Amino acid sequence: MAQWIAYITNIIWLLGIALLMGGPTICKVLNVAEPDLLKKAREHPFQTFIGLFILNSMGASQLSTGAFEVYVDDQLVFSKLAVGRMPSGPELLSGMKALGYIATQSAESSY
């Protein structure tokens, strides 16, 4: 459902910008009268653009999962989804050590 919402809002965004910029020309080419809604949108281009932008941002936010995962050679070192927070430097280093990686002295001392 979230992907569908993001897809539809993106289509509305693109069509809205196209109509805002070239609405009268598009209507002439299609041989149709310019709709009242398009006239109103062209009378207030800034407000229309902001509304379309907000709509598109809301749709795009439907795809955000908040995931932040660190993998080393296909091995999971840290998952924000599992823990619910961002990792610290020492956590990442200890996770890599658990996989057999050895940190240099400068990497360990910087944390």
C-alpha cells in the first residue's frame, strides 16, 4: 500500500508541475478548454508548487523504513531496526572483532 501511495503522489507531482508550467499549451495541443482548477493553480503558482511538493514528500516518506544496517562480508554487524538506535563506534568495532576482524590501534583509540 505504501509503495502504491508513493507512486500515485509522484505521478501527481510530475503531472502537476507539467500542467503548471505548460498547461495552456498542453490544452491547446489536446484541443480542450483550460479547466478552472488549472486556471486557479496558474493564478497561484507558488502555493500550487508548495502543495505539490508537500504531497510528493508525504508520498516519498511512505517508503522510508528507518533502517540502518552494517554488514561486513554478508555478516550483519549492527541493525538499527533490531536495537532501535544508531550504533556507537565501539559497538561497531566489537561487532567486527566478533567476526574475526582486528582493528588497528588508531581505530580503537579514536573512540
